Amino acid sequence: MVSLRIAPSLSLSLSASLLKLYLRRMSWQGYIDNLLAPDDKGRLPVQEAAICGFAPGQESVWASTPGMNNISAEEIRKLAGKRDTFGQCGPCVGGMKCRMLRDNMEDEKMYSLDLKSAADAEGNTYSVCVGKSKQALVIARGTKDATGGQLAPKVFSIVEHLRKAGF
């Protein structure tokens, strides 16, 4: 058991495994914050975001906004793996069914997959961009009015940074 002193009157006791998970999530939160920040035109195109590790047997969400914390290990495996069937049967992201628009995952200027969600209960669809670094998926779901062209540069900047850092 490890105790953390958060404030003079507040401490937190965690097991070593929970502490490791807490520290990992904290270190990735800055990337989520960056995805949620305004773009170069002052727009806020990203509504939800996640960073997921895809090492075989260790697929998990490393950091996310609340609306993306339910991405499953199976969804991560499919997004990180072969995408040859996505044209006929698109992937799910956090339980949200999507269809593939463009697969640029192998293009070193993009490293991304552009998706469009199925309509929700209100009839809204959302653009989703999934970028792939060497060890992680960077996922951004746009606002109702955001386009894939607004999401892709934000995702690519994070993916490019992670690739250069060996992630």
C-alpha cells in the first residue's frame, strides 16, 4: 500500500498496481487535453478523445474523456489490426458503430483511419479519427458539426509526436 499526500489534510492510499495505473493515466492526460483544445482557427472540433495501448494481451484505455472510457479490448484489437473488412463491416468505437470513410493508417503523412458513426437516437452522426503510433491508438470523436478534416490534423500531431518519441 502506498500513501500519497494530495493536500495538507488529504491523503490517498493506493495499492502499487492502482498507483501505477493512476500515474500512467496522469501522464497521458496532457495529450487528451491537447486534443480537446481549440484548433488553429479557434474551433473546438473534438468532443471526446482517448489514448489506448494495443500491445497484444494488454489492450486498454490509457487516458480518455468520460464518453470514451468504455472502449473495449476487442475494439482496440480490431482498430489496431487488419482493417480489410472495415469496408463491408465497420468497427465499433466505445460501443458506437462506425463505417470506414478512409484508411490512411499506413500513410506516414497521416497514420489515421477516418470513420463516421451511425446515427444516434437524435439522428446525429459524428466524425471519428483513429491514429496509430507504434504502441498506441489516438482516438478523437468530433462534435456534431465537426468534419474528419478538422479531426485528422489534431490526431496526426499527437501520433507524430508519439512516433518520434518511440511510442
